[in-house]
Amino acid sequence: MSETLVVVGSQWGDEGKGKITDYFATRADMVVRYQGGNNAGHTVMFDGNKYSLQSIPSGIFNPATVNVMGNGMVINPVSLCAELDKLHERDITDYKLRISSRAAMVMPWHPLLDGAYEESKGEALIGTTKKGIGPAYCDKYSRTGLRMGDLLDPEYFRERLGAALDIKNRELEMLGLRTFDADEVFEQYMKLAERLAPMICDTSELVNGALRTDGERVLFEGAQGMMLCIDHGTYPYVTSSSPSAASVPVGAGIAPQWIRKVVGVAKAYCTRVGSGPFPTELHDATGDGIRERGHEYGTVTGRPRRIGWFDAVVGRYTAQLGGITDWAIMLLDVLTGVDTIRICTDYELDGRRIKNPPPTIAALERCKPVYIEMPGWQEDITGCRTYAELPENARKYVEKLAELTGVQIGMISVGPDRRQTIIVDKELEKF
Ligand code: GDP
Ligand code: IMO
Ligand code: MG
């Protein structure tokens, strides 16, 4: 029997998925990204080194792990090559990377369109990463997109490229943006294909092969967070894919029965980059303090992250939708020194208490958080390696999060390094 584990973001992204994936990847046979693209920024820290990954799975640092970029992703071959170059510069050269031939390709016009759509929204802009993620998924679903496997068949690629540019150039012109010459793009992409072709394959076959092999450990790494889900998030202030464990089967090309344990990565507080409702947002010195102590600035865009208290309404909602079996509570060390910590238990909407996020933005924007207060702790917890070593108030705090969300605490992170991790649910050690 093989083992599987899914790592998903349960808030608005940047919860620490890279750290948790890397932690398990030290013993995973395979790590699979199943959605999103280089809008992600996953930080991994070990042996005094810090790395930031955008589209490459966080298992890349273990030479024995096969890293898969699944069909549910949107992949920009130019930035993927740049990402690989950056790893090579830092002597990460011994790795296994496989790219799905069915993954959608981000083309050079997609970031331009991303920027133009944002501009057209004026004040209501989403605050995207401008990596072209939305436009690339649009083309996938409008069936005009190119796929990574097309690079393996130059004639077919040229044909698809011509057809795509027939319509895209008209759109680009209409928006006052530069247009593209199919032959030039073809030349450029054939060069990229020389480098990437050996890695492009039917990754669904690969993952299913691992799943059928006794003793194999397969980890699925989500990007973004479930409140940014295209279906269940704070639409339209969301990304263009579903970061939920529910999209693993489609995005990796496996059957849903393989999904059993799901680690929901959650900060001990909340952050959000980009626009959109954020009921527990702090606009005071406490929020500023958390931002500075937690170095809460975007890995991809460098933007300051918005800060708020832990939102158990969001926690319950994402746990239910994402099948979360365990929380990984991250950055608990950042709350050290906060005298009184608040947790949002419910929202108040137009004078009524509600337990779940309302489905419309207008209603969510009217929601007022209902808080409980917990006493904080002053002790430095960055050296704690067992649950028992944590100060009593820190333990009471995470236990309250578990109680309010109905999901057990699987693990706790007390610093960015791989070793600064406490396993609470011993079942997770099986992976
Ligand atoms: P991801 O996108 O979910 O992988 O998260 P990011 O890497 O964008 O952001 C998480 C940030 O928190 C990174 O800078 C991590 O190095 C850092 N981090 C992760 N876990 C901890 C922790 O327990 N404590 C502290 N202080 N930092 C952490
Ligand atoms: P990781 O994997 C945080 C946000 C953007 C914007 C919205 C749409 O590091 O957690 P997009 O470029 O996807 O069209 O932007 O989603 N966003 C993220 N926020 N972490 C991420 O990834 C994000 N990926 C996208 O800021 O609000
Ligand atoms: Mg990130």
C-alpha cells in the first residue's frame, strides 16, 4: 500500500505550504503540484539556506524525490527555465523534475493581458501577481490554449500557436498592447523545448504508477489558499484555480479514492495580499508588529501583507470544503509577546450571528467579526521541539483553534527552518 498526503493552504495563501511540503519531502518519493503556476511563492529553509520556489514543487531539494508539475498547473516555460537557473546557481543540480504534457502553457501575452484586465478594473482591481495566471486559465477553458506537450511536436505547436495568435493579436491590439509574431515566438519556444523536452511526459501515468507501488510516499502540494479558490473563495478577489484537496484528482490525473489525509496549513493569525474582504484585518500597531516579526512581505511581489486575527469561521469553512484532517499551525512564534490574542468565532451580519462565510462579497464586507480573547505568552518558543515544551498559554491557544474548527492539530511550526517543527499527530509520522 502507498501513502498519500495532501498539503493545502487554508486561508489566503502564504501560510507556509513550502515549509511543510519540504518537511515531508525529506522522506517523500514523489511531490506533485496540481494547480496554480508561478503566482505561488513557497519558501523553504534548511541548513541556514533560504530558497523561494514559484512553480517548481518544494520536494526539489531531495535528490531522491520525483517532483511533478501536474496537468492542473499553468506553466510558463520562460520563467520555469529562469527558476531552474536560479537553483543551479545555488548548486541545486541533483534533482528529478517531470512536467505534465497536459499542463496549460502561460504564453508571453498572458501577463500583458493580466495587467490590462487589472487596469480596466480601476479601484476594484484584484491585485493579481500579474503573472498571467487568469488569462492562461481562460485560454485553457476557451480551448485556444497551448499545452506543454505541444512543445514536443513542432509542427503541431506551430499550428496551435498560429491559431492562438489569430485571436490573441486582435485582442491585444484592441487593448492597445503589443502584438506577437508567430514565427518569432516559435523560434524562442523551440529553444526552450530543447531544455524542457526531456522532462515533459505523461505525469498521470507516473503518479498512478507510484500510487500502485507498495511503500511509496506521494505528497500533493497545493498553491495559494482555499479562500482564494475560484469556486469557494471570496470571488472575484480570488485566483483562477481551486487550491482545495478536491482538485488533486483532476489536477494530478488520479482517482479521488487516493486522497485520505489532508494537512491544512494555517497561520496562527491571518494574512492576505491583494484586494478583497478580510473580516479580521488589523489596522493598528498590533498588526504592524506581527507584520514586522513575521516578515510579512510577499515572496513573489514584495508587497506588504495585510494582517488579521485567526478567523475560525474561515477555518471551519475551509476544513469542511477541503477535507482537512489535520491543521499545521504556522508562525506561532510570531505571536510571542502579544498580551491578548483574539480569535474570531462567528460573524455578525446585519445584526444576526452567523457561523459560515456568506456567499456574496457584499454580505461578507458587511460582516463584523465576533471575538474571544486568549491570554498570550512571553517565552521564546523558537527552540521548542515537542508539544509539552510550549508554554501553557500557547498550548491553550492552539487547542482553542482545534476546538473552534473541529479539526485536530497535526503539527505546529515555531520558526521558518525545517527543524523548527513540532509533530502533534503521531499518525503524520507514518508518512
Ligand atoms: P507558502 O506560499 O504557503 O509556501 O508560504 P510563503 O513561503 O509565501 O510564506 C511563509 C513565510 O513564513 C516564509 O517566509 C517562511 O519562511 C516563513 N515561515 C514559515 N513557517 C514559519 C514559522 O513557523 N515561523 C516563522 N517565523 N516564519 C515561518
Ligand atoms: P502561495 O502559493 C498569496 C493572490 C494575489 C491576488 C489573487 C489573484 O505563495 O500561497 P493571481 O495572480 O493568482 O491571478 O492573483 O490571488 N495570490 C496569492 N496570495 N499567496 C499566493 O500563493 C498567491 N497566489 C495568488 O495576490 O490577490
Ligand atoms: Mg507564498
